[in-house]
Amino acid sequence: AQSVTQLGSHVSVSEGALVLLRCNYSSSVPPYLFWYVQYPNQGLQLLLKYTTGATLVKGINGFEAEFKKSETSFHLTKPSAHMSDAAEYFCAVTPISGSARQLTFGSGTQLTVLP
Amino acid sequence: EPEVTQTPSHQVTQMGQEVILRCVPISNHLYFYWYRQILGQKVEFLVSFYNNEISEKSEIFDDQFSVERPDGSNFTLKIRSTKLEDSAMYFCASSLGQAPYEQYFGPGTRLTVT
């Protein structure tokens, strides 16, 4: 069974500072990996995904994530935080093979951006 | 840009009542999903639906729950006899069904059972 761990339920950064949100997965075979963002009172928006190929993937709003197989990690970064980045961020996985297509989510990280 | 829509945005119901949550997936998508998020907890998978039948369901999706695609556009989740613990945000999602199976989510329906 797959699982996703997001270290840090709350992260605060200053505006302009580096954002680092951590995600580790547990799976016998590396899955497809996703980051979603949830703004207040809104649904989940796909930020970026890793499937195969280049391990550094770029997403919307200046976010990036790097897949590291040896560390079973898929951490999300942004070089310079903006006030509008304040939201909850979810890491999610789905298996590459087999019929199961549901997403397994981490518990989420609430990002606060301080002026 | 196509999006998943859900109605209502907020539903209040009394324990034991039936509720139907509605979703309109993206029109060319083939797979449809329901997830829920109890306040302060993870987003949890409930059920997936493909080719007019359930393809997967979680342990949460017991006999009190059912899904239906009554026409070519709507996808519904019915809870037959609501319980207090069904209070949650319910998200509908859809995907094309091709790798990497990325799913697009609706804004959610907040269900409050009193």
C-alpha cells in the first residue's frame, strides 16, 4: 500500500524567502507524483506532476519539485515566496501500473507568508 | 478552460436524511472520482467510476453511499442515511484516464450533518 508523508503541517516564510515543502512517499515502485494547492474556500488545483524523465519538474506560479528516488522524496520549492502563495499544499501519489487510479494524499502543509 | 463544477457549495442536513451531491466533470473525461476531507484531516478517496460502473472503492464507501451518472454530464454521490461523521468537504474529480492519470478537482461541497 502507498502512503505519503508531509513533514510540517504548518510552514511560515517571509515574503521573498525560499519556500520548501517536504513530501516523502512509501511505495515498492515509484509512483506518479503530484502537488496540489488549495486556496481558502476553493478546490484542489494541480501545481505540477512527475511522471518519467527529468527529475526536476516545473509547475505553475513559479513552483518546482524534484523527484529523488534514492530518498523517496518529492519536495516542492519556490525561490521567492509571494503573499499570494499562502494556501494549503498537498502531495499525492498514484501507482504507475495496475488498475488502481485513486490518489493517495499526504496530510497537507499550510503555508503562511509573512510580510 | 474546462473545469469541474459541484453543487451545492454547502449542504446542511439532519442526521438520517438522504443527500445527493452533484458534480459535472470535464466533458471529455472518462474517469470520475469522489473524495472527502473531514475538517483537519487528509483528503481521502471514496470511489472511482468508469464506463458506468464503480471501478474502485475504499473502505469508507459502504452501503450508505452510492454513485450514479444519470445522464451524459452529471455525476452524483448519494448518502442514504447521513450520520454526524459524514460531515466533511466532498470533492469530485475527473480525469482523461490516460497516464499519468492527473485528476482535476471541483471546488467541493461542504456537508454539515446536524
